[in-house]
Amino acid sequence: MAERTAEIIAFPQDRNIGKARHVASVFLKRVSDRDRQSYWRRVVQSLRDQFLRNGLDEQETNRQIDIFRSAVQSEVYRIEGKRNQPGGTA
């Protein structure tokens, strides 16, 4: 029987809005830059481990992490923008 191969395709991390919102929210609740950096490193390491464990290569793993970083950054800006609008939460 011939060996079958398949290409592993990651769920596009720019579409992982629920997770991006959650990470952005937790990130913003961290008081110090050190806490925020520590949290972000844990998130990235968890994603990296998950992608590599599921068969993504290093290049695609890095690409998906970068895409997710952009999604989280957009959510941080969205949350902070709401806080700065009249009637927004402080």
C-alpha cells in the first residue's frame, strides 16, 4: 500500500477572535510590564507547543504566532479605545 501524506493546515489565527479577545483582556489586566511580558511568553510558548505537536513546521508555526500577535494587538487597541470613549469603562 502506498504511503499517504497530508499537509497540516493550522486554523488561521487571525480568525481565532475569541482567543485573541481573551488573551488581550487578560494581558491588559496585568499591572506591570514584567507581568504582561511573562503572560505573553506563556501564551506564545503554549501556541508553539500546540502547533509543533500537531505537525506544523517551524516556519508555519512562527507565521501563525505572528498572525495571532497581530490579532491580539488589534483587540488590545479595540478594548483601550472603548475605555477612552465617553461612557467607556475606566
